[in-house]
Amino acid sequence: MVTGSVTLVQELLRAGLLDELRLLIDPVVGRDPGRPRRVRSTTTSTTA
């Protein structure tokens, strides 16, 4: 498990060293969250 480093995760993905990726999103506490919006999405092939 790798947490807290977007740069490290990106490098591991580029090197093909990850076989599974789970994205966990925590709510923001203490302010109005507004509407959720998609920033970017990518479709990749799978060999499952």
C-alpha cells in the first residue's frame, strides 16, 4: 500500500509496477463542499 504521495504513485504506474489501484476519497469537513465535478478520467485496457 502506498499512501500520501501522488508523485510516487504516478511513477509506479509509469513503470508498470502496480497491479491494482484503489482510489479512496474522504469528505472535506468544515466547509460547503459544493457540487462534485470530474476533473479527468482515463480509460485503460485490462488483461484480466
